[in-house]
Amino acid sequence: MKEYELVIIGGGPAGLAAAVAAFDAGIKDILILERDHSLGGILNQCIHNGFGLHTFKEELTGPEYAARFTDQVLERGIEYKLNTMVMDISPEKMVCAMNSEDGMFMIPAKAVILAMGCRERSRGALNIPGYRPAGIFSAGTAQRLVNMEGQMPGKRVVILGSGDIGLIMARRMTLEGAKVLVVAELMPYSGGLKRNIVQCLDDFDIPLKLSHTVTDIEGRERVEAVTIAKVGADRRPIPGTEIRYECDTLLLSCGLIPENELSQNIGVELSPVTSGPIVNDGLETNIPGVFACGNVLHVHDLVDYVSEEAAAAGRNAASFIQNGESTESDKIELCPEGGVRYTVPVYLRPGKMNDTVTVRFRVGEVFKNSSIVTYFDDDEVMRRKKQIMAPGEMEQVILKKSDILAKPGMKKITIRVEEG
Ligand SMILES: Cc1cc2nc3c(=O)[nH]c(=O)nc-3n(C[C@H](O)[C@H](O)[C@H](O)COP(=O)(O)OP(=O)(O)OC[C@H]3O[C@@H](n4cnc5c(N)ncnc54)[C@H](O)[C@@H]3O)c2cc1C
């Protein structure tokens, strides 16, 4: 196959925004490879509104938001192949893919952007006792069935996990005529956005039971009942707190995992916290010319931030193709501490970084009336007060290159949550 300057794996919002930005930065020879039969990624099944408030200052549905970017790809004449599964990438950036038209084929690329998104944590990983009857779905599968295939998974529903997809599906199933009995969440806080708890549960009187988990599933052929129980600080069920719900469906919304099998095969180093690649300020992995963005890098709360991050990856990949590998050897490590779980990026190249770099992260628990504090080595340089911070919402700090260059020899930047 012909060589491309830039190959992008995944045609979801991240892949599309990366392609548009790389094209606008001067790289015209781009190929997007997408395993599904259309561009747009998982947004095609998210038919509720609320997308694009930051990017377009409008409330769009998922498919509308995706279409805005698909249109930009088409206007620029950027090439893409659908129904095409990428099987492997070599460290030399040889992409091996397969589809029913071309068979198996190899594409050499000067740079590669990983934009494969994420997948849902499966029931098997959750160790729920009981039989395995019909009627147990991941929330994403139920979303696809209802929104794309016109099928209702059931009529009386219990949802385990309060991630955003579970919250959205609680409302969706209710609007389609099902009775959602309860949303049970293992943690003492919800994993989703506050706005989704209000709009999807409170507005429909659906109870959210925090610090609860499923302890039993009844039914041999089909789910007949689900029992939940309160959990203690050790997250183990407390005997005597069980509540039994007669239902025919259990939806699982227990977290998303970046889809990084391909990344691992090339030797991309992954973060044990995010399960996404460890990247520098340019969103470049440890393999020169291989970049990552979107949910494959870390699971985002809003797609607007996916598009913003992916555009940066596209511009940085363009610069790599135009200017070659970075020769910067100085690195400043970003250290998450005191309630900050991780940072993306993980390190900065002071001489190479753009004028500003957005550092994104999540906190590990709920913090009230606290501050996000940034230190250059031991010196406090920034403090931003926040009334509330929760694990379900992403936070960010913007670092300026000029501030970093004003402190030569700096070894680390620490971001932490402090009281007050
Ligand atoms: C089930 C589910 C439901 C969601 N619902 C919502 C919601 O309601 N609201 C919300 O704000 N966010 C939702 N999200 C989050 C949403 O995924 C992100 O905001 C956004 O779509 C991430 O964009 P992305 O491009 O990184 O990933 P995706 O949209 O997942 O796109 C990744 C693309 O890569 C393709 N791909 C993966 N591997 C390969 C391969 N080997 N070869 C070729 N192509 C490949 C996939 O087919 C996919 O099209 C949901 C996520 C999931 C998993």
C-alpha cells in the first residue's frame, strides 16, 4: 500500500479532530482507519443532547456533534477507510490492517495517532455471585440496543454503577417505558457528572444508593430479582442490609478502560493508574512519532475536552512530520499528590513545549472547599479554590512555557489538593 505521512487509528471524535488539526497544520497526506461502518465513534449511539456546550456553544446530540467533525474531514478531503480493523503497529510505524475489500495490508506511516477510545468493564471482572441468566447487559450495550437497534432490553431495571453511561441509560430506559428501580454505587460518591445525576435520576425520582453493591442475581433463564446490600469502608457487603428488587434486567455501568492492546504490542508504556499511554507535553508516547488522544489516553468526562486534546495531538504530529524527532533531553516530571490521582501529560520538555500546556487530571475522592495547588519544585506558583471536586469530573491546570523557562533546572512540578 502507499505510504501516508499520518495514519490515525480510530474515527471517533478524537481521530476526527486530530485529522482536521493535522491537515490545517499543513499535513495533507492523512489516512483514518475505522473498524466500524461509519465515522463518529461511540457518539453515534449517544442520542441525548448536552454535547458541544464548550466547543460549539450549542447543545447537540452525540451524532450531531460527531457530524460537525465528520463534515470537516469530508470538506478537507481527508482519506478514511471504514470496516477496517487495525491489527498491529510496529515500532517503525508500519500499520497492519484488514478489511473485506483489501484483505490484510500494511501501511508505512511517518507518524501515527492512537485514537481507539475505550471499552466498558465487563461483568466477568466484577465477580458478582449468582447464575448468568439473560437480562444482564453493560449500559453501553443497552444504549446501542435502544438507540440504534430499536430493541428494549427489559421492563424492570436495576443499574449497578453510577458512571455517566449508567445515569444516561436510567433516564433513557424510563423515557422508553421501563421502570428503573434503583441505581446502586459501590463508592460513597457517584462516578458520573453532577449534571447527569440531577437530569437523569433526580428529575425522574430514581433513587441512587451510594456505598451499595449487588450481592445476588436470581433467575436461571432470565434475571428474576437482584439483591443489593450496603458496603462498609472495606467495600464488603454488610449482612442484614440487603434489599431485594424483582426485576428482569441488570445494567452494569462500572467504568471504562482505554482500549490499549495495540499500544501495548508496539511497546508503548502504559500508566498503571489510567491504563492509557504515558505521554509528554506533545501527547507523544515513549515511541517517537506515536501520539495518543481521547479516551484511549485517559477516560474523559466531556467529549469537548476529547476534541481539544485530539486537536493538540494532530498539530503535534504535524510538527513531528515537518521537523523530525525532538532532540530535547531535559524532562520535567509532573507529580500528582494529595488527592490527585494522575496527570496527563506525565512529563514536559521545557524547550520543546508549546506556549501553554493543559494538564488534565482527576481527584481520587470528593473534596469540598479545597484548592488545586501547583508547585515548581518546592515553590508554590498557583492556587485555585474549588467549592467541590469529585472523581467523576476532570480538572485541569494550564502551565505557561514562559513561567517554566523562568525557572531553569527545575526537576518536578507537583499538583496537589490542599484544604482551604
Ligand atoms: C458505551 C459508551 C457510551 C458513552 N456514552 C456517552 C454519553 O452518553 N455521553 C458522553 O459525553 N460520553 C459518552 N461516552 C464517552 C465517549 O466515548 C467520549 O466522550 C468520546 O466518544 C471519546 O472519543 P474517542 O474518539 O476517544 O473514542 P470513541 O468514540 O470510542 O472512538 C474510538 C473509535 O476507534 C475505533 N477503533 C478502536 N479500535 C480500533 C482498531 N483496532 N481499528 C480500527 N478502529 C478502531 C472504534 O470503532 C471507534 O469508532 C460513552 C462511551 C462509551 C464507551
